[in-house]
Amino acid sequence: MKSGPEGAITAGYHGMAALDGAIAVLLLVAIIQDVIAYGAPAPNANAGSRHSRRCAICAQSMILRMEPCVIGLVLTMHTHDPERLMQSVRESGEAVRWYIFLHKHNPALEDKLKSFAAANDAQLYLYRENRGLSRSWNEGIHQSMQDGCELTFVLNDDLHFVPGGFDAFVSHLREAKGWSLGFINGLEIGGASAGQVIVQGMACFAISHVCTDTVGYFDETFVPAYYEDIDYLRRMRLAGCQQTFAPGVLGEHLRMTTLGLNPDLQASMSDWHSRNEVYYTRKWGPLHHEYYDTPFGDPSLGLCIEWSSRADPYPGR
């Protein structure tokens, strides 16, 4: 384990370092030779067969990387213990890398996460403050893609996969073509919607390079939460990006757990929602009655928020 920037703790498997052009060409030749000799790998190959191949090219990102295929899991959390989520992923045979962002000073939970990071492929970011959901999502997504992860998931800490659900979601994404965001259906096991099966939206989603190349990152002006997901989906739809939905019921969601454990957050929720609603309305028009097709109705402003401008995508706005 080693300490990284801004309180990050990194542990476990780290991917191959960046290759220069000459080495990349040699590896590509080796891949072609393997395909000629042994045939292309099956899209649903199990974990054992994936680990037996020397290297692969990720169909979504076209990033050359060494095996095993690693799935990046971005988890932003405040108070709730994500053990049930982690166990539901652990039951899969897939190789995963966690990017865990802690938004509250919580020594007991912090110690547990440190132990988890020491024993697993995980990067732990101990910010200990409610720094904004979009900000941590952006950092986790960006790092997962920089690391060359085959797929990148963003997960709520109060959601977990049903038995086989994680594998089913991964298989669906590997088989789907041209998707930008991927979603699952889940059973609500708490809150006003308990007992209903609904699309989990951004409580559990996968994001591809197609999406970040076209739409970019979340607008970090939405602080600390609310409307950042609605804004992203609007930009994505206006850009013509496609969504994919895995069939079946793949997860269970104990919704609103963080708010239930933190009365201080509940007291602030209305203010956050109102402030972000005002900003969203200025940017697009009223929710469900939007009239701008570009941010703030300005044709010079594109739909894509680049990594370099994510903290202040529209200066002066």
C-alpha cells in the first residue's frame, strides 16, 4: 500500500505502464499472431480463459492493455457500510479495481476501508468532506479509464447485486454495441418505492469511452448533489448517445440510506435541491419543459465538458 495525492491510498494490482509506440506495435503484432493461431476470444469467455490469454484490445475504448481484463468500480460514500455491495461483486469471477471516495470523517468506517484496500485491488480517497458527488464521480471515471479498465461502473453504496447480477450486467455490456451509458433494473427494498422493480438510473450505471469522448464529464457546478445526473443525461441525449438496459432484475436498492443515517444531510437537502434546480433552469429551462438545446441557449457552448474544464465549465455563467 502507498499514499497517493490528495489522501489517496492505492493498493493491489496496478496495470501495465504506458507503452511507447514501438512496443505497442510489437504487442499488436503478437495479438494478431495469437488470433490467427488460436482464434478470437469468445465474448463470454470465463475468467479462467481470459487470464490465459496474453493481452487483449478493449472493444469499448480500443486501449491496449495486459490481461487480466479489469473492471473499474467507482464508489462514492458517506456513512453507509458497503459490505453487502462488495460481497455481491466478490462472488463474481471478474477482476475488479475499486475507486472508493469517502466524503465524511468516519474513523470506524475508514479503518474498515483501509483493511479492504490492503487486501484488494483498490484505490481509497479519504477526502473526509462532502466535496460534491460530481467531483468524485469525475475523478473515479477518469482514473478508471486512464488505468485502461475494460469497463467502468459507478455504484451507490446502498445498492448490491443479486446472485449472478454483476456477471449478467458485465456480459450484457460486452455484447451490446455502441452504448454510452448502461443501466440495470433493481428491486427497491426500502423507501417509498419498496417492492417495486425500477431502472436504477445513476445508482448503478456503466459509462463508456464513447460517452466521455462525446459528452465528457459531469458538471461540477452542481454541488454537493442533485441535478448532476439529469444534466448529464440531457447532454447525452442531445448529443445522440445511446443507452443500453440489461434485462432481468440484477440488483436491490435500499434507497435513501445515507440520508437516513445523517439528519444533518436531511436538513440541508432542500437547500441543495433548490440551488441546483435554479442553476439547471438557467442552463436548460425548467425540468421537463426545457427549451435550450445548448447550455444557457448559447450556440457557442458545446455539450461536452472536457476533463480540463470540469470544475468551471462555463466561466462567468
